Amino acid sequence: MDFEHSPRTQALLRQLDRFLQTYVLPHNAAWHQAVQDGQYPPPFLEDLKTLAKEEGLWNMFLPGLRADEPGTRLANLDYAPLAEAMGKLSWAAEVFNCSAPDTGNMELLHRFATPAQRERWLLPLLNGEIRSAFAMSEPDVASSDPTNLQTTVRREGHELVLSGRKWFITGVAHPACRVLIVMARNEGDDGEDAHHQHSMVLVPMGTPGLEVVRNIPVVHHHAPEGHCEIVLRGVRVPADHLLGDWGHGFAMAQARLGPGRVHHCMRTIGQCELALALATERALERRSFGHHLADYANVQEWIAHSRIEIDQARLMVLRCAWLLDHPEQAEPAAVRAQVAAIKVVAAGLQTRVVDRAMQVFGAMGLSPDTPLAQFWTWGRALHLLDGPDEVHLRSVARH
């Protein structure tokens, strides 16, 4: 396995770093102020997106991108360092049309959409004209086992009818969100194969019967794009809004989560790198009891452990990205185990590294004066989102 960045990736990374420093970072304070003032997305975001597209820093995550589709076709291994760089600013990925959940949804549509679905939803998503959401988790069942899902879909003439409740659905509150991909149980399909009883359905926002109940704060952090609870009360859509084949929703969900988890993990590593840099700088400048914090052995150990753990995690994630790019090198079950492993590693990494950095900063680390409190919140959520640690550990152990 060769993890050295290709010349093209190195050039793109330099270009991306310059773009972030020149255009995105100077807008960071304005972005947070706009969100605080209820202006979301901020008015300058579209200008940044236009500039990023013009510079070729667009849709960099999709290896199967066609020649007639906008974007920069990169393998998972090539995209990984770019995702890490974008991860240092929580809102930066949207500038480059590389933000979740759109990345996973675009991949699903790219693989399974009909020509009509591609024209209506995929192309606008690839162009950054709309946003989307993925509705899977439910409040009344353990959604870490997708076979538990209770939201139903049934065929009724030339329509599909959906009923149920979903929550923690990221992106629904974004003003540009136009479509949900809903994972639902096929009503009446109660056969022995629990992995072929679910389907995915495209539900346009604003469809009668679809209600956004609330935007749920996560560890008291309010996300402007939303982690929402929604209810589907007899929502009717045309039968041609079925994504992929009837009963294949489980397999499609697994296909979506693999690369998406690599993206999450690399963004996490970017945030951990920034947290470590901030902690190191703080330790060198802050004095306590007549010494710089950097002089104390426990602070030195925090910094050393963080450096070692970040490097270990990065190597694991790059290995996983390489395996996704070379499926012939490992059995699918082995790759799934690797994906599960990096998800556990990334969540633990972020909570540990950011917690140490917060301790170095003292009370300031709890405030919005640094990004650490937001990073910690996201790290804590990572232990549960896309499946809790315990489920992924079980997958690795069983393999």
C-alpha cells in the first residue's frame, strides 16, 4: 500500500489550503455572526461556492464522476487529505459542495437514480443549486439495527405511500433542502430475509403529509442546517420516486455509508490537528505558578499522546480509503470491518484530543472564543451517529 499523495493531490491540497486561507477563513467570524443573527446560509456563501467551482475545487469526493458532470474526480485516497483540510472549519465543506449528507446522497443517486431522477435531483445537487437529507434514524426503535425501522412504504396504484417518524435528520432545516431520501420498511414484506424488507424513496420537501416537527440541539449545540425530527403522515409520491430496486434499501444504505465514514473520519482528523495546534501554542504562551504550561510533564504527555494518536488514526483511515479504491484486494466483509474500525477510532480520537486541548485552555476552552467546544460536541456525537461504537466494535469482533 502506498499512501504518498500523488502529484495531482499535492497540487490540489496546496490550492485548497490557499483558498481556505485567502477566502474562507477571513469569513469565519462573519459566518458565525450571520448564523447567530438568523441569517443562514450567510449571503456570501454563494459567492464562495461560485469561486470554488471556477477554481476547480468542486465535487472532489466522487470517484465515479462522469466527464459531463461538474467536479474533480478523485479516488478516496486522494480525497482524504482534502477532507482533512476542509474539516478544520466546520462550515467549509459546503463551499466546495463536499458536505454531508449531500455527498452520500449524490453517491446514491449517481449509482441508482433513473435518468429522470438524475435530471431532477442529482444534477442540481452536483451543481450546488439544492441541498438534500437522508432520513433513516427513528426515535421508537434502535436504529443501529436498520432491520428495526418502522416507517413504512406501500405501493398503492401508481403511488408510494409513506408513514412514520424519523429524527436527527441532518440538513432538513437548510433553506435549500429540496429532497429527502427516506429509508422505509416495505409494508407487507415480512419474509424471513430481514435485509430485503426495506426500500429508499425520494420525497420532495413540501410534499403534503411531510412535517418538520423540530430542530433538535445536539449536546445543547443548535445546528442551523438542522438535526430534525420529521413525521410522514400518509405521504404520497409517484411510484417513479422509488430509488433503486424495491427491497434493496439495506444494501444501498451500506454502500452509502462506506465512503461517507471515510469523509467523516478525515474531517475529524483535521479538527484534531487544529485542536492540537491550538493546545501547543497555548501551552507555550500561558504561564501558571511561575512556569509555562508546556513545562509541566502532564501537559507534555497530553500533547505527545495527541500527536501519536492522530498519526495512528490517519494511517488507519488512509488504509481504509485505499481498500475502498482497490476492492479486489480484500473481501467486502473485511472492508466493512475496516470502515467500522475507523469510525470507532475517529470518535475516540476526537473526544480525547479535544478534551485535552480544552483542559489546556481552561475556561476559555468551554467558550465560543475557540472552536474547541464545538469540536468536542461533534466528537461526542460521533460515538453515536452512523451507528454507536458498540455496534461497530461488534462488527469488527465478529469479522
